[in-house]
Amino acid sequence: MIGVGLLGLGTVGSGVHQILTNKRDYIKRKLGEEIIIQKILVKDVTKKRKYHVDNFLLTDKFEDVLKDSAIQVIVELIGGEEPSFSYIKEAIKRGKHIVTANKLIMAKHGEEIVRLAEENSVKVYYEGSVGGGIPIIKTLNESLVANKIERIYGILNGTTNYILTQMTEKKVDFKDALKEAQNLGYAESDPYFDVSGLDSAYKISILSSLSYETFVDVDSLYIEGIERIEPEDIEIADELGYVIKLLAIGKRLENDKLDIRVHPTFVPKNNPISRINGVYNVVQIHGDTVGEIMMYGQGAGEMPTASAVVADIIEVAKNIKYNISNGLINNLQPHTLVSIDEVENPFYIRLMVNDKPGVFAKIAKVLGDNNVSIASVIQKHRLTPVVPIFLRTHPVKEKYLNQAASELSMIDDVREIKNIIRVEEL
């Protein structure tokens, strides 16, 4: 028998409890061992639950879980940084194996947790921290272990993907799409963590750490959210043959350099990522041996994430029974994170300018003086004194584009730079 202690009985915790309870015989038949929940840590033991839970399993004291000798695996599903981080460390020191779906913890403290686990001869699994029901971490650790991963592209947040899908299909603005996402339960009342790109940044940090055999500091990544995207940007993207997605990007460059970032991106319509809509997530990986592969599915929610967590629990159980390693990083490779200023991309620029002769010549001169080459121009005719101009550039380093934008903003006839969005030719 493998004893499990659950920390948290919220959305995902409830799903894990249901799977382990309802599929106990099925799991035993496949594993050859029973997995039994021994204790569940909750804030309020008297709270009414969505599913039936035996009262004798519930406790509001972490020590009851930590000190239970029948518990070999602790599953952290509380979320947030504290007390989750402290609980995980205490459990590792007690010789308990860890399963967690906490992306924040693994992105910010993954190195410390892995080191501590190795020192105490226990395992840490965290499949549910990145793609919900998508088994991407297992794929990287096992199926693609013979590959040198060159590129990762991901839509890693279902909330932002749903919002952008609604803006694209229903031609609504960001606020209306966000409100609908909140009404349907896809977005929190405070959506900052999702729409700012931070959630995706934690996830690409974890994936990049695994793929590039290093620990990527999430605080050093360039992160930009979707708050400034407007229907006009989406309309022009469509005309140019693109779809706007919040893309998480991880690339291996020459000389042990890494390019890792999160931002709204023009994605070509001929790339399958452009067709992943709604709350679905996708990860596209390029390995030097396997080439391009893509995995997609529900990236959040009770049962998809619970499915990943239970899979991790079963993997830990196999490790306990058969002494199978889970491939934690042992031999780290030196890498340098490239500054966003040095990253080279094509760009889309939307300007509001005075509608009079000579304005575009001024704009073209500023761009040319800063090594920014124009690939295409769209100007929508309007019977107004101020009109939009849409530019698409050839690839250029970000620092040159930023310098050009600074100078453009000083031209009297350029009333406003409405948006600048990167183009990724996947």
C-alpha cells in the first residue's frame, strides 16, 4: 500500500480525491499496489464539500500529515508561495516524496527543492504545474530524452487564449471578452496573474529548465500581457495572414545562450498553433532528432490537472516499489539568458497620425535611420483628421526598434503609437 497525504481540497484536490477513490481498483490492477489517501489538510474541517469526503481523513494541522508514518507521498495542491514552499521543504526533510501542481513554487524555487530532494533521496514530480492534462514534462523527461531541444513555443494559459479567441471570433474588445471569461469561470475576479503573462512565464521557465538542463530564473524573463490588444490589431493581423496569441517562447541559440520570453505574438495562420482556440493549451517542440512535435489539450480545470497529478502519484508509487528514478536534473549546463534588447524579430506597429502629406516620409526616415526596414504598410482611409497606419517590419533587433519608437513619438504629426507587437515566423 502507498499512503498519500493531500495538502488542499480545492478544485484540483477534489479531483485528485475523486480519481483515487473511484478508480482505486483500476489503479491497483495497473500498479500492483493500492494507493490510499491517509490524511487531507484543509482550512476548515466543517466546510461542506462538493464531493463526499470521510471526516476522519480531514485535518487542519499540517503536522498530522507530516508525522503520519503511513504517508509516503505528500501532494501539495494549496497553491501560492507560502505556506506551500515551507510545507514541501519540511516534507522532503522527513523523507516524503512530493507531487505538486504549483507552478509558482517550481518556477521560483525549483532548484532548491530539487537539491533538497536529492540530498534526502526522495523524488519530486510536478506534471500538473505546466499544462494541466498535457503530459509535457513526462514527454521531455522520457520520450524526448535523446533529443537536444532547440525551440519551444507554447500557449500555456487557457484564460488568455479564451479572451483572444473571443476577441477574434466575436470582434469584441478586451474588457468585454474578459468579463465573459469571468462569468464562465475561466478567469478570476482578479485576472492579473493570467492576463499579465505571469502564469505563462512560470510555465515556460519550468519547461525551459528541463529542456535546456539549467534553472531559468523567472524573474529575469521578459513578460508582456494582452491588456493592450485591441480589435483593430486583430483585424490587421488577419489581413496580413496572422492570428494574435499570447505565446511563451524558449529558444536555444549559439554559444550556450537562451532566448526565453512571453508576449502577444503574430502567429502565422499556416502554423497549427494559430488554430488552438478557447481554453485549450498547446506546446510545440523542436528536437534535433524528432523534429517538430505538438501536444495540446485542456491546460487547467479540475479533472485535467487532477489527471496529471494522479499520474505523478502513480509514478512515485512505481519509484517506491521498483526504485525507478524520475530523471531530475543532475548535470546542469551553463547558459546565458539573452536580453530582450538583443532579440531579433519582425514587428507590427500601429500608429495614429495626422492625415496630411509628408507624414509617412518622416516616419520612414526615422525607421531607416534606426536600421528598421519596412516590409509592408496598410493605411485605412477615414474621413477624420487623424488616421491609423499599420506597419510590418523585416527582422530587427529590439533595441533598434525601441530607439525608432522613441524618435517616432517625438514627431508632431505622430499622435500616438497605439501598439507594437512581435511577429514570430514559426
